[in-house]
Amino acid sequence: MAAPQVSIDLAAFHAAFSLGGVLAALAGARTLTWGWSPAATFAMTAALSTAVGAAAAPALLRSGGTPDTAAPPARRRTPRRIRGLAVLAFMIMLCEGVANDWSVLHLRDLGDLGASPGTAALAFGAFSAAMTGGRLLADRLAARHGPVAVLRIGSSLAASGLTVAALSPWAAPALAGWAVLGAGLSGAVPQLFSAAGHHDRESSGANVSRVAGLGYLGMLAGPAVIGPLTRAVPLGLTLLLPAALCVAAAAAAGLVRPRPGAGLRTGRETEART
């Protein structure tokens, strides 16, 4: 009996994460124009998040059946391809971390941009909105053109957008650059996670956790890397470092090419065959 196919719409699933960023940016921009303090904004956000989490809890998956008492598999050495995917995730998510923490400061404080706090907050909103839209489309693009093309073209687009944002002396092109960065990065991480999960079905969970773990380390490291650099060079120039990482990710995009016989299908492909 053939094993059932698993529906995979990983990029669309990640879009919900980006949508939260859009809503947060809009809420922050609005409360700033109302003159709210950060403490009041955070308190409101915490209350809303708690309410949404409580409402969603009944829909979460629940464990059932008897626990698996089989002996755990022997520890294996991490494959070279998984290590490469983890490094790519670190680079890509470092760029996301930079956008999360520095996009607003970039518009507010850099040179002649002089954006108001409310306008500056829209930098992260533009990034998150473009990432949300891109992730809603990324599964279809990967099914039609392949994950390598999504990662290579997306990373190249992200590098171009971040370079425009870094070098622009005006707010409007800088906002557009942050949006292009979000659109370019939108499909990258889902392709990396999918490639890790399909490298070896017996170790798919461990491989995804390795790639995701180093990736989220990159998201935390991004803001910390940029901060010290701003003491030596202007903020705009420091943003060229993550742009260079996007170029490197584009060059290494071949790592996400599906292995022969991996059987990777998106959810829409699976539905079409059933």
C-alpha cells in the first residue's frame, strides 16, 4: 500500500506570520499618531494576542493514542547538504531580522530621509505586506518553476531592493526598497525548510529542526550584527552587508534542487492527482 501524500503549502502557512507583522506595523503607526506611549501600545497588543490565542486554542491538534515506545534511531552525522541549507537559512533569516529591527530606524534617522515616526513605522509594514503577498503566491511559483528559481530570483530581487533602500536619499524609494526586500525573501525560507524535510524521510524532523534552528539564530543575530557596525559606518552602508548575503544565497540556490525520487509535491499538485 502506497504511503499517503502529504499536502505541503509551506509558504502560504508562513504568510500568516508575515500578516501579523503587517497588522503590528499598522497598529504601531496609528498609536504613534494618537500619541500613545510604547507601554500602552504593548499592553493593548498583549491583550489582543492573549484573546486571539485563547480563541484559537480549541482548534489546535491534540495528542492521542499511546506514546511510541520504540527505541530512538541511532544518531547520524548531519549531511553536508543539510549543513548548507542551514547556512542559507541563517543568511536569509538574518536579512529578515535586519528588516524587523532596523527598517523603521533607517527611515526615521538616516540622513535626509527625516520620516515622521508614523511614516517610519510603515517601512516594516511595507516589508511585511510584500512578504505576505509573496508567500501566498510562492507555492504556485515553486510548483511551476521549481524551488531553485524561487530562491535564486527571490534572493536577487531582495538584494536589489535592500540596495535601493540603503542608498536612497528619499523616503518613498526607501519604502519601495523595503517592500521589494520582503517580496524577494518571501518564498526563500519555505523552500529551505521543504528541501530539508525531503532530504531524508527517516530524519525529516531532525533535518528541518537543524535548518530552522540555525535560521532563527540568524534572525536574532541580524540586528546585533548591524548595531556595532553603525558605530563605524553610516546605517545605510551597513545594510549592504545583508544585501551581499542575499547575493550569496542566490548563487547557492542549487542546494534546494529536489533529490531524485524525493517525491516533493505541493498541496495543489496532490489534490489534482486524487
